[in-house]
Amino acid sequence: MGSMQAPRGWNRPVKPTALVVVAALVLLSWLALSVAATLYFYEAWEARFTIREQPVTLRLPAGMQALAEVGGPVRTRVDMRPPLKLHLDQPMTVTLHDSLVARAQLQTSLPVDTVIEIDTVVPVQTVLDTSVSVKSWLPRVAVKLPLTLTLPVRMRVPVRAEVPVHLDLLASGQLPERLQVPVRGDFTVHPHVRGDLDVTVTAQTRFRLAQPLFLSELHIVHADVRLPMSLGLKQRGRGSPP
């Protein structure tokens, strides 16, 4: 018999190592395709449904932070009496157009301590009754002599006294037209502020809930809901909310 040639091409025998390598490659390719198909399904596919006349209870967890932006006209009504403290220390001009009529009653004692000087002439006119002896052995003769003279008087008389004074007076006068009156003091006033207020608010407000907030008075009339499949995957990865 002639010599036999080794098989070539597809006719060659397959080694076990090659089978393992091919099987591993096929398995890896199948896993890669499965993962890619799953990711595509969760990213591209979504569930759609419509909600009508559905009551909703919304729960906002504690610690939730949010940023609210308000822009637009706000119409409100103001009716309040805020307390205001005023400190006044300034002069005030007062205009008066009137006269003043007053009645004063006074009861007091007026001390007097002075010296009265007297320098005058006192005329003296009188009749002097006397008796004249003509002879020692004769009885005395009664005589009336008219006497007229001028007597100068000069003296200093100290006077100390308490003089009671009782007064009942009716006084009138004309006030000046303008008076400068100082005004000092602390006042607390309660002005009444009432009216309609139209303002435009454009601002951002950041807030954080201190405790859970339940909003139960909500009602969905009509809503088209699109629920991506990736949302469920993310929720499973984060875990169920408390």
C-alpha cells in the first residue's frame, strides 16, 4: 500500500483545547449580546398608560431639598396693624391765634425786712398850762400860754414783719403767633395698613423639609404617563424608599 497523507482543512481532527476555546468564545459572545439587549430594552423601551379621575396622596420625605423659582405678578390684600416705636427729639413750631385770659388766686406771706428813713418837719401848735410866781408870799398865778413851733424830725426805723398777701387777679394777654415747642419722648403707634397690593416677584427660594409632608387633597383629572424601564432598574438598585 502506498503512504497515506495527513488530513487537511475540515477533515483535520479537533483537539479538546480548541473545543474549550470555541465554547468559551461562544458563551462570552452570547453573554455580551444578552447584556446589550437587556440594556437596550431598559433604556429604549417604556410603558405608556393613561390615568383619569385618580386621587393621589403625595408624601414628601423629611430632609428633602428643593429650589423653587417664582416669577410673575402676585396680587394680595394687606390688612394689618403693626406696632411702630417712634423716638422724637426735635422742636416743633406751633401757630396760635388766640388771646389768654386767666384768673389767679394767691394766698401767701410776704417777708419784709427794711429800714424806713424819716426826715420831716412836724408843726406843733398847743396851749401850755403853767403857773407863775409873782412874789414869794403871793399865791402862784395860773397862766395859759399858746405855743406854736416847728419841730424837725430825722430818724431811721428798722422794720421786720411778715405781711399776709391775699390776691385774686384776672389777667389777660396776647400769645405770640408762633411758638417753638420741644417734643421729646418715645411713642408706640399702631397704624392701620389696608389696601390691595400688586407686585411682581422674581426670585429663587431654597428650602428643606424638617419633617415629612403629606399632600392628600390631590386629584388627577387626566394624565398620559410614560414609564421608562430604566426607572424600575434604578429603583431596585437604590432600594425601596422608607
